[in-house]
Amino acid sequence: MSNDRPVSEIVPDLIRRFLASSSPTSHPLHTVARELDVLPVCEYDRVYGLNGKGQVVSFKAVPPYDLRIETSVFGRHVTLGYAVWHHPELDGLRPARPQAAQECAPCFGKGRFATSPNDPCPFCGGLAWWPPADWMKGDAA
Ligand SMILES: [Zn+2]
């Protein structure tokens, strides 16, 4: 999809839309999204999402939120995967697949499972590949 709008305009719109379409009782991440001004994207040990500038951030769902710019290669990879899966207008954030990429083993490089074709594979965020292993050496275990 071609889109000339900068991410710094698209993400704040998505945050507003998320807040307008949910409430603290209808969505467990509504309050944290409002208080941190972030777009929740996926949840693992922490919640991963995007801030208004389009940077990958992570935080806890309940206070203290411990908001931080996400630096792990894997955390950034799956977050951007989920983000572009659910928000096609963010396709400019799609990570470029490096030559040394590894096919995502759990989904056999499909980006999804046949049992839930509408959801991205949680191991690769729907991107169907993993960053080269040596890129992830600095990630916390
Ligand atoms: Zn996968």
C-alpha cells in the first residue's frame, strides 16, 4: 500500500482511534495506552507497542508501567510485524528481510498458522522470518 503520510502522523491517529473505540472496561490496555500515549501492538512478558513518533516501546500493562524504548532485536521485530499486520498503513515500518534471515520455524515461513489464519504467528509477528541469530546475541535471554 502506498502511503505518503509520515509515521509520526499515522501513529497518533491510530492511538486516538484505539482510545475512541475502547474503554477501560472493554480493553485491558486502554488505560495504559491513554496514560503513556502509546499504541499497544502485542503482549508477551511485557506489552509492546509504538509511541507517537513510531518508535517501538515496551511497558507493563499496570503501574508502574516502566515505559522504555525497546532495544531488543527480537522485541522490535515482532512488534513491527504485528504493527504492519494489523495496520497496513504502517507498512513503511516493515523490517527489510536481510539475506541472512532465518525462516520462522514454528510457522514454516508462512507468517501464520492454518488454525488461526487471521492472526500473525506469535513467533515472528507474521513476518515469516527471524533476524539472523548473531543480530540477537545482545538480547536478554
Ligand atoms: Zn512465524
